[in-house]
Amino acid sequence: MPDMSKMMGGMNIFFVFMMGAFVRQMPAAVGLYIVTTTLFGVVQQVIQYRPMIKLKWFTKPGTPEIIPG
């Protein structure tokens, strides 16, 4: 559904600015907390899904994907 993809992309951009507006109104510690927890979450996801990420990046297009056990 290409329309849904465009809408989700727009929402991602909108929410970044919306969170920035919220954080600007709050004490600095709240913004620091949001940034650090988001970064830790991204690092955890990368570590957890590292095998699948490697498989996706290093397989040729059109070849069947085999998820390691």
C-alpha cells in the first residue's frame, strides 16, 4: 500500500518535531532521558537482531532467505 507508506513517513517526521516541541517546554533532564533511552533501545535492537541484519545485507536479491537456527 504505497499511500500508507507515504503517510507513515510523514508521521515519523511530524512526531520528531512534536517531541522536540514537548521537550523544549520541559526541564532539560526530560529531554536527556528521552534521548538516552532511545539510543539504548536502538543499540539493544541492533544487538538482538544482528544475525537477521547481516543476512539481509549480505544476501543477493532473489535468493531465498534462510534464518539461522
